[in-house]
Amino acid sequence: RDEGGGGGGDPARFSCRFCGEAFPTTRIAADGSGYWSLADLTADTYSSNPNNVYSKAERHLLNACEGTPGEIDKRLPKMKKKGKMALSEFVPGYLEENGVVEVRGRLLVMSDEEFRKLPGTANTKRGKQLLSAASGKKRGRSPANPDGKANKRQPKPSATDKKSVPPSTARGRIRRGDMGCSGHIVDECVARLAPLDGLPLMCSFTSEAAGEAGLTDAQRLLLNHVELFVLPPGPSGAGEGAVGLRDRNTLASASGCVHVRLESVGSLGDDVLLLNSEHLVSCRLVKGRESRTLQGLVGGDNANLVLYCRYVAEVYSMVDRDGFVAFDDSPEVPGEYVT
């Protein structure tokens, strides 16, 4: 919109619709505040400018977002390979009809009162959201927003499903705790960096055993969601060097990582299934499609997964100690194997 075209309001901000994290802008006004310009959203080439909204969104969705749906991170690489996105004509009109206008080179968001005065706003996305909010209905469930899939809650395990794990076994074993995350400041935002000391249950040198065990895609997915680690010293009640099993999704969570302390090598597979039935199937950080896949494992026959986990325990030289599990000395690897 031209400088004299009117309109105004707060500076426009762009954030991830799945986790709410704001995308930082590199445009800084004279007063030190950041702002976005229409040029940041109408670049013809998808990856030509690392500072436009699309490049920032791509990096966030593929590397940092904890709530990205599976279909998004599969579609983004394909879109990038094409090199261009047909957005230069769509974006300006879409923003303006939803009350986001460019004034003196800055994108501004009209106030709700000013936006309602515009003709035809009732049929826009923002107009429907305002109408839904005024009626007191929750976003994502009202007729005005029938496709609000991002707001749907994940299904909780039923009472029948939970019978596969005795309540006495689950009670008190699954805990949350800090994994020793370090702080890192990026564009004035503090990020939590997760430790890299975990050991995977699915990797290249166990792929042959996984095939021989006949692991299903759902079982492989579950094993990729968890990892082994050495519990940090603290109130865990275990001896020094005790091994635990933790959820990789909550590794850097501010509320603590969900984990369980292993009590015996033979029960590693059972503990993997326990962590799934009591936490992963209802974890908000697990993608919806994957959550439903993991739900299908609850109460099923997973004897092959238990046997595979015993093999993994042997690979990592895990041994039983006095009430806990630890890593024993690893066997020496011949030099010719390394070369």
C-alpha cells in the first residue's frame, strides 16, 4: 500500500503455527525495533534470500520445531528443489484482506476495530477468527474454522490399552529431569541445547539384527523416539554410572526430559514399551500421525522387539549391577576393522 494509503497498527510478526516460536527479522528501524517488509514475503526464489520469511520458516520447521507434522517436513524439501513458489501475486492480496498492510515500507497489522470497518471482512480468515472469538467458541472447533487441525488434541490411551502395563509397574518409575542442557542466546532469544551423549537403539550396526527380528515400521519408529543415557548424579537413587532410557522429544524441554531408570538388562524392551504406553502416545511433542502409529503398539505382541533390545544391550556391553544397569567395558575393536 502507498505511504498515503492509510492504515496502521502494530508491526507484523511471523511465527510458527505449530509451536508459536517467532521468526526474527533482520530489518531494524531507527528506534531499534524490528520490522518486516512486503519484500520479505514476495521473493520469487524460495531460497535466494536467507533472511526472508520462507527461508527462516524452512530452517525452523526442518531443524528446530517440536510440533511439525510429518507431511510438512516431507513437502518442504520438494518445494525447495523446485526453486520457486507462486507467492509474489498471492501474498500481497492475502495480507491486505486480513488487515496486514505496508505503510512506509513496514508491514503493520490493523487493530480489530479498524479491521472490522473494512467491507467484506466477514469472509476472510481473520474475520472468521474474530467472529469465533466473539461467540466464545474454541478455535479449531467452531464452524468458522472447521479445518483447525493444529488444535486437535491427541487421543489418550484408553483404559483397555493401559492394562498391558500393570499400574504398579508404571507408578513412580517414569520421571522428568534436567539432562544438563546448556543455554544459548540467538537473536535475543534463549535456546536450550540438548546434550549429545545419548546412545540410539536403532543405528547402522544394528540394522541387520533389526531385519532378522522382523521389526515392524511402528516398532522401528518407537525405537527411534528413545535413547540410552547415563543418569546424571542427583536424586535418582541409583548408583554411579546408572543407565536410563529417555524420550528424545523432551530432551531439551524446560519442564524436564521424560525418562525411566533401567532396573535390569533383560527388561530393556519392556521399559521401551512402558515409556511408549505411559508417555509417548500422549506426548504433545510427538507428531499426530506418529502418535497414532505408536498407539497401535500398546497391548500388542512385541516379543520380537524385546528380543531385539536384548541384542542391543549386548552390543553396548550393558550389565546388571546392584539394583540398576550400567555400561561395562567395551570390547576392543581390531585396527583393521577401523581402517
